[in-house]
Amino acid sequence: MTVRRSKGRSATGRRSIRVEGSKATVRHPRRVLRVVALAALLATGALAGCAPQPRTEKEIEQVEDSDRADRVVVEKEIQRLYDEATALVADSWPTAPDKSWQTGCGDYADGTPSETWNIFNQYYGPTKSSPEETAERVAKMWTDYGFPTKAVEDNKIYPPRKVVSYPPYLTGVREDGFGIEFTIGENYADFVGNSRCAPEDPDDPRLPKNW
């Protein structure tokens, strides 16, 4: 199974992910050899009466269940990062965050679209600690979670603010769609996060077929 991703992505765009069954490109000699070996193996299996069999209905249901579970996992991951970072600013934020599934991740080989869970919120008011201290705490927390980052200062906005971002600030999101960014300044903070891409929910009421 090959996963194809587009090259490059802006801070506002996203890379696409496409899973393509047994299809392979021919740009890499090693991959060509791997495909040839796989073809020979399948031919041998067919002659021996051991060719791969179609998945049963039960197996297909199990795969679909796993995909849908991923949606829950990636949503909870972003929600946890949001909850912990915003709690360092103030015990509660006046407004509820904007959060929703958004397109832009690309489609899978079977035509199923994938989506990313997005969450965003802004805070205006006094903060528990200084912007520098809060940004450093968020940076350490995310680094400890496996998202290496550090606090930087954005001097192009006024007043200047501290920014903690993974991937690095103004470089977009990761190839799988993941990206988190926390900004804090005097009496201000915001958070924006995008989850890893996950298959679209076929029962989503937003889809035309479910209207």
C-alpha cells in the first residue's frame, strides 16, 4: 500500500493524503524491485492455490470501525492540547471555541474523503502569568508530549507576542494534517489546532446524501 502526499504546503493550506491499494510509482528503483518481487510472490501463491482471498463482510466492518475510532482519537488529542494550554492562561475563557471537521486532507483510494478536526479560540483579559512564562510552559509541555518546539517572538504584530507552534511557526502543518499553535501577549491569547487526517464519517448529517 502506497501513501502519496503532495509536496509543500502553506500555512493556510494542507497536504493531501491518498492511499492507493497496490499501485506504485516508478521513481525509486527499490520500490520497483519491491513491486516485481510482490508480483512474483502473488503469482506463486496463485499457482499453489493460496492466492489472497477477498475480505469477509465481518473483516470489512472491523476496518470501518477502526477508521471511525481514529476520528475519536484525533479529536480527543487536539481537545486535550487545547484544554491544557488554555488553562495556563486563565481558568476559563469567556467564549466557547470554534470547532468542527474540515476538508482539505484529500481522498483515499476507495474515494472516501478524509478530514481534519479544527479548534480555535481567542482570549482577552488578564493572564495568570507573564506571556514569556506561559509560552515557555506550553513549549515544554508540548515538547514533553513529543511535539518539539520552543517559544518565539513575532515582532511583526503590535504589540509583539510570544508564539509556540508545532511544526515551527509559519511553516504550515505536518504531512498528516496535524498542527498546533499557541499565541500569547499582554491581556491576549489564542489557540488553533488541526488534528491528524481521518476518514470522513459516512453518517455526517452535513453530507448531501444524508439530507
